[in-house]
Amino acid sequence: MKSRHRDILQLLRTKPIMKIHELCEALQVSEATIRRDLTELRKEGVERIGGAAYWKHAGADRRGAAQPGQAKSGAQIGCIVSVSRKLVHPYFSPIVEGIEKGLASLGCSLAFLHNLDDLMDESLVEAMLSERKIDGLIVVEGVRPDIYERLKQAIPFIVGIDISDHTVPVIAYDRIGAAASAVRHLLSQGHSRIGFIGGAGLSGDLDREKRYRGYKHALQEAGIALNPDWVLNADWDVNASYARMLELLERDAPLPTAMFASSDMMAISAMRAVTEKNMRIPEDMAFIGLDNIEIAQYTTPPLSSVHIPKYEMGDMAAKMLVGFMQGTYSLPFKLLMPYEIIVRQSSAHI
């Protein structure tokens, strides 16, 4: 192994995700050299995510020497996902897969996997808190505040994915920045009449939703006034997204020439409404989503999106939780994952 490869692994051992420019500065080499090294290090478990490097085995490598407070083999970990009805979801499923495989690689197992509907059953909540020995918990995108407080009191170690709690370790991505980058892409294609599709989330207040804030920020940055008639609150429901878009198209009023959707699922159903009205995408209305779920590349036309490293978020949450249990991390911290614009035919002529 090249000495520079060993230096890269040593840096990633202490910080499993580093931006490429950080590696360049640390090792005093060019970006082209670092990118070539990262390609050669793939066999060691190093991956490139957008403009960053990620070492899958960093957590396992640190476990080589026994440490005080080390998580016992076979630790039981719970997971709660902020989705209703079903857990087979194109955004959350890769996150859960990353959690499961990340835990398995560290000798731990997933004791339960619950969604928001499950938590409406008080008997299940009581059983989860009192009848089962759970060593740690991963919360994906938040739960009701009262239930969350009970979980924190009952379970010693908690890690969140995209939750608002500065007292526990959190894996996230910059939702405001990701949304703003999507809108900037539409602006770069010559659009100034840009609409929004999304939902308010647990807060119930759309103005607090980060992706909506990113949308507004990008418009303000460009000196463009927001048209409230083009803001479609679909409450994260694909059927509502389709219905709201049909309503917009049937109004006797000017239409946006492009739409930013806070998730690919919202974009896909809205695109269906547009094509049913015999409008062309992107000629009559362009679209860009956010998530880059697998099906986005297979829509007609293929959907532009902001890629979020979903599997890696789950994998890092598992490693972070075990590291927290081992005492590797003494203070909670927030780790921001990188995102990347993926341009396809729904927003640009390629």
C-alpha cells in the first residue's frame, strides 16, 4: 500500500467523512491525485460521496483494541422511522438497510423497527420501553415530542437521523442548502417562475420546513418574488401532490415554468398531472426533486434530483451509535453528509 494511501486511511480513521479539498490540504496534493487515490482505495472500503470521501470500515477499525465502556457483542438496537403505514419506502428503505448492515458489521442486531402508526398503539410503546432490554435506539426523522422524551428516559443511548435534538449525536444533511441548490439549478436553466411542492412535517408549519426555507432563500438570493399561488402543500402525500398540481393547472392564471419538489415522490406524481394535461416536460414545465430515489432515473423523462447518501446515512448512524456506546465519543455532535445535484432530462435538455 502506498504511504499516501495509509495517510488517507489514518485521516479517515479519526474522521470517517472528509471533503476532498480537506484531504488535499492535509496531504498537500492536487484534487486529481486524491480522486485517483480514492478510486484505488475502494478495495479498502473507501467510497466517494459527492465531493467527499467516506470510509465504511472506520468504526470497525477503531474497535480493534478493547476500550472501557465497549458495547457488548450482540447489543440490541431499536429503530423508529418517521413514516406512516409502511416501511417499504424508496427514501427510508436504503437508510434502514444501511442501519441493519452497519449494526451487523459491528456485532449488533436490530431488535425492532417501528413506524409512526405503530407508536399510536400505547401498549406497544409500553412494551418497547419496559418489557424489552434495548441497549440503544436510532430515530429517523423524529417522533412526537412526548413519546421521544419517554424514549430518552428509558433508553441509555440514542442517535438521530435528521432530528432536532442537540443533546444526542445526529446524522443529517443540509436540507436548506440542498433545496436551495435545486432551485439554483432551475434558475441556471433560465427559469424565474418557479413553484414548490412539499409538506409541513411534524411541526405543522410550512414556514419552518427546511426545504421550503431553502426554496425561499434561493428565490430571494436571485431577487425573485415568491408567488404563494405556486406553493403546493401536499402534506407529503403523493395523491395530494397529484391533486394540487391538477388544481394549479386548471386555474385561469399564469403558471410556473418550473417546479421544485421537496421529495422525488412528490415530483413524480405532479409530473403525471402535467403530462395528463398534454404539457411537455421540461419544455412547458421543468421539474427537479430531492432524494434521488432509485426510480427517479426511470421516470419519463428521467427526473433531475438532489442525491442524498441514504444508505451511508444509515450506516454512519449505526457506527455513531456503537461509538457512543463504547465511549469513543464523549459529547454529542452533528455530522452533515454531502449532497449532489443529478441533472437529468426533466429539467434540462441533455
